[in-house]
Amino acid sequence: MKKPVMEWATAAKTLRGEKESGDQHVVLTWPGGALLAAADGLGHGAEAALAARLAVGTVERYAHEPLAEIVERCHQTLRRTRGVALSMARWESRERSLSWIGVGNVEGLLVFGTEGVRPGRERLLLRSGAVGVRMPPLQSSTVAVPAGSLLIFVTDGISGRFEQGLDRLGQPQFLADRILAGHSLGTDDALVLVARFLQ
């Protein structure tokens, strides 16, 4: 039996008074790799949820294309919606590399798994704009990532201080739940996606 390339978990909260969340995620795995994305529909409520669902559906459909091209596909699909913030990452286990890209304010954080690696953490460079509304120039970046490292995506319903006191060795579900419980702002939908790369 082959060892999985990663383990992952999410924790989410819909804004009080709303029936559905505008924060959505998608995680796809295959032998040797994985694709992860978090989408935050602008605002909240049904229209935000529709935009986010369209975004993650488009990511799923075009998952094996280059990241910038997937974002462009999403932009075309979402033109008649209010748009989304979107961050995405592709893990290649053989190369132990992660490519990632972000438009809007879905934060991405890498926490490196090997003691002594510097820097111990790296943040996703976010481009201003909104997929489906106003697109910046797109370019993904690639980072060498040792096995055991964590990737965390959080939407803007989570405080920017979410990494304080983070237990790098915690299980993804424990970490996602703890971040949501400790750092949810209560003013918007909130989503936390945590993945640990095993190979």
C-alpha cells in the first residue's frame, strides 16, 4: 500500500444569519502530487457562495493546467459574479516543491518541517485584485519544501495573528480546529485549510 502524499483537514464557520458560506475549498491528490485551493466569494451570503462554488469547480476541472492558467480560467468563468479571492498550491512530492499563487486576501503560510531550515516560515505573495472582477498580472512562485512541512490557507474571516502559538507537529484537524476557534473574527465566513506533506 502506497503512503499518501499528504494529510489534510479543514474547519469552517458560516457568518451568523447566513444559510451558506462564501468560503469554499478543493483538495485533489494523485500519485506524486496534490492540488489545494481556497476561494472566498466577495462579501457573504448566496452570491458569495455561488462565486466560490464556481471557482472551486473550475479549479477541479482544470487541475492539471499551470496554476496561472487555472486562475485565468476561473476569471473567465466568474465574470458575471461578484468574484472571489483565490489562493492555490500544487505539491510535487518527487521534487519536494510547492508552487503557489494568490489573488486577493486568502492568506497562505508554509511552515517548514525540518528543524534548522531558514526561513522557518514563508508567506504566499498575494496579488491585489479579485478573480472574475479585476485581475493582476499572474505569476506563480515555487518553493523547495521538505517532507513534514505544513501549508495553511485562511480566508479573511480569520485574524492575521492565526500563526501565533502554532504547534508545527500538530495533526491537521487539530490545527484547523484550533485556528478557527481561536482566531475567527465573527464578521465574515471563515475557512481554514491545513495540509501536511508526507513524502
